[in-house]
Amino acid sequence: MAVSLTFYGGVGEIGGNKILLEVDNTRIFLDFGTSFSREDEYFEFPLLRPSCIEDLFKTGILPRLCGLYKNAGLSVNYSSDGTPSVCGEEETCGIDGVLLSHAHVDHYGYLGMLRPDIPIYLSPISRKIIELKNDIREDWQTRVNLDALVPVEKAREFEIENLKVTRYDVDHSVLGASAFIIKADDKTLAYTGDMRFHGNAVADSEEFLSACKSTGIDILLCEGTRLGPPSEDEKEVESHALASESAVEQQCLEIFSNEEGLIIYDASPADMNRMRSVSRVAKDCGRTLIFDSKKAYLLLYMNHPEILYPGLPVLGEFKVALSRLKLYASRYSKYGLPQDLYAESYTDYRQAHEAGLLVSQRGKQKDNPDLICLPDDIFIWGPLREEILREPRRYLLYTSSGAHTLLHFLPSDGRPVLGAYVYGKAEPFKEEMELSFRRLLKWIELCGLKLEYAHTSGHMYPRDIERLVLEIDPKVIVPIHTEHPSLFCNWSGGVHIPRFEETLEL
């Protein structure tokens, strides 16, 4: 049986995983994520961005593969009077599925361009997160057809043509992360996705490791994000990094207990595990939580209508801060979340309301029981920010856009905000992130805030990668999701370092 791997991303870079596995006539992708490093070579946010799939073909960022993309083979012709017509013949489907490791954009960010009849296998929580992200962000690259998402329960074996696949939960900084074991006749592959052994779900990662050891792995595709020497900015953040999520919670307790001013905690957008632990500490310290509207949406609908992740804050335990542009907050709040989640503009909202029908981006109606309706007093906007600054010790503001948040909360008369800014994100790992971090430091200084750190990585420490490699002891190791793949050679003589668009015959 012929088995091969072709690498269209995730090699020599952090993220961008797109790995094609071919076993005879069966073809599946391991993730299909955005390659930030390759996009940065040609594009720059916000003015120079890809606007269609052809832009990604031109630059070689996406592979031109038959039967992979929606509407491939079709084109639009225009008659002399400008009337459009569709011509051509649509390609037949040439891919049997995608195994999605988790809902970070560098792993799923190009799924919106795939054919809707290609099944995407993932965890139930990953499916929920992608659904909610679709609701709050219009993005042609990530807006995947929800009907294509196939949730698979933990440790369940399923078949894709002549492949037998088992999905395992693993610990990562986003909920619902998966690793996979794939059996292809006489070859067995393991794909780690992104994982770690120091979070709150370490037992899941251990279960995957045990399964690999008992199964016997021929080819291990292993992430190595944290391998390599850090930059100077990374060293500054890394020197404050903590060993585990429980240590982060303990550090937050110490900071929150001793702070008399406002606390701003800066975390990654989808890290709901961190949201839960920070919220728990804030409640113990008597502080009222404040979220922006998008985080409130993720928070509320993650456990609605069914509870997928217990322990998140519930109504009555937090407030929602709206941006300065949302001047009609009290009008929107009695029907649900703010207008940016229900209509594209206030005019759209008003017309829908006058018609007696409020339609959200979720396609739900005002009287739909699935909508969560919020009381007016949950919202903070405009002058109410002064109320927070008058009694800062009562509040904890949870954000993912630090500089933007500080811009909104810095008083116009130049008064300092006063309090603590707690940095809870991954260390910067590329030049743009380092520049962004330096810019954030200027805003923190301008607002008169003390900089604190309370974070741990979402990826394996080098010692854990070493343990994983040595205990699984595969015949071949393929380093992915790392800028320093050669370091795997310290632990094994069977390392194959892949190149972009290379096909590895197994």
C-alpha cells in the first residue's frame, strides 16, 4: 500500500499546518490553517490583504489541487451589456476529508475555501467554537460550511475510506484540541496537532501518549513550537512564564489580592480555560468582571443551549463593555447582545425592529428561545467608564486587544488609569509581534499601569517533547509547527525534516 505525505504548510514555520496524507486512492488533509509567515511575505494588515482565493494561488500560499476548493472549474463571463453568466464544469471532489486538530486560525484559517462536500472531522467543542467565531467575524477565509463539520467523540475510531482514525483529546490553550492516530494498512501515523502536558487537561495528553505507546507508531508528526533560542523580547516575557495553569491561577490570586487599582488581564481570544480560572480568582477577590461584547458572546453561547464547558461565568457575574461607537447600547441590550452581533449597522437593526423581527447573524429571531436576552444594566458604555475609574478596585477588565482597550479607558484629561496590567498571552515569536508588544508597553506606561505577568504556554516544553519522542519511539519523526526542526535530532536518529511542497514516500 502506497503511503505518502506532502507538506503545504507547517514546516519550517509556526502554524500554517496543511499536510496531505495519501494512502492509495484515499486523500486527507491534516489541518488546513493560515500560514501567517508566508502571508507576511506578500501582504500587510490592514491595507494589503488577500481578497480572493486567486490572490493566495498567485503567491503560492495555497496549493492548486484538483477537487479541493469550492466552485473550482467554474468561471463568470460577462456579455456585451454586462450581464454575468456562469460557465465551465465544476470539478469533482478529490479529497476524502480533513482532520482538524483545533480551532486556532493557524490550523483552520483556510477552511472557508474548501468544497462543502469535504467532511471535516473534529471535536464537539471545536465545532462549537468555529460556529461561534463564524457568528462574530465575517471572514471569507475561515467561514466554513457548518454542515461539513463532523464532531467525533473522544477515543472513538472511525473510518475514512481505507483509513482507520482515532481522535484523542489533548491539552492546549484552546478548548477541544485533538490529536489523531491513523492506521493505513501496515503503517500507523500519529499527529500531535498542538498540545502540552502542563495545563488543566494533562490527563488527556497522557491518554494520547499511552495510546501511541500501546499501538506502536511508525511515523510521528510532532509539533515543536517552543524549540529554539528566544529573542530578546521573548526572553523578557519568558522570564515571567509559569510552569503550569495552576501556577497561573495562583499568581493571579497574589496580584489581584494586593492591587488597589483597576486590573486589566490580557489573554488570547479563545482561551476559555484561562477565562474560567481568571474569573474564579476575580470572584474570590470581590471584583466584578468586565468582558467586551465578542468575548461575552463566546462565553454565553459556549454553554447554550447545552453545557460543554462547566465553570464559566454566568449571567449576573459579569458586565459587558461596548466600544465608544456603540451609542445605542440600552436599545440593543433588551433583545440580546449588542448590535454588532445582530445586524451590520444601526439602520439594519432599527428596520428589523420596526418590522417586529430581529434577525441575528446566527439566523435566529427575536422570539427564538435559543437567544439569550440580557438586562440593560449589564452594559457599560460611554460615560459609565468614569464610574469604573472612580472605583477601580471593584473591577477586573478581561481583554484580548490590550492597546485598543487602554485607548478607550485612558481619560481625555490625561489622568492615569492606575492599577495593574496583567499580561497573559504567548511570548512574541516574530518581528511583527515583537513590535506590537513594544507598542503595548508604551500604552501601559502612558496609562500609569504596573506591568505584571501571569501566563503559561499552550505548547509542550522541550523536556516534554523529548519525553514524548523517547517513549513513543517511532521509526520516523517528522517535525512540524517549529522553526527549529533539527533539534529533534538530539533525541532520535530517525528524524526527517520536511520541506515546503515536498512529498515524503513512507
